Amino acid sequence: MSLYVLEDKGLYIECDMEYGPKKDISCTVKGVTQQCVEEAVRKTGYSAYMKIEGNRLLLSTSVFKAGKTPGELIKEIFFYLRLC
């Protein structure tokens, strides 16, 4: 398992970056409300590539086809979550 962790002032995101065909990236989000996560996902403009399940965020690897890497997208989400 390859973990990607972002943390700041009570906000915590941990993502399993080990992905492959038909295997999405799974992130655990802590320290913010689900509403905040939904708002952050919308602001990225890539919500079609993500699914929210409780405190988990599933990121489709098909986002590569849209010209964005999963790491870039996770950093962008983290930025918006810090604004909540």
C-alpha cells in the first residue's frame, strides 16, 4: 500500500494511492463535515470522477483522461477543505 497523507489543523486526508485498472483511489477524510467535502469536490470541477461515501472519498483513475493526476486533484480538494 502506498499512502498519501495531508494534514493541517485538525484536517486529515489519507489516500491509498495503489491503484490499477478498475481500482479507484480511496481516501479517508477527517476533521470536516460531509457537506464541506461535497462542496470541495464541486469546486474542483471534477466531481464526475469522485464519489463520497461517509468519510471516504473515492477517486476514479479515469481522471487521468481529463488531464489531471489523482495527486493534483487531492491537493486541490485539500485546499478547498481548509477553507471550510
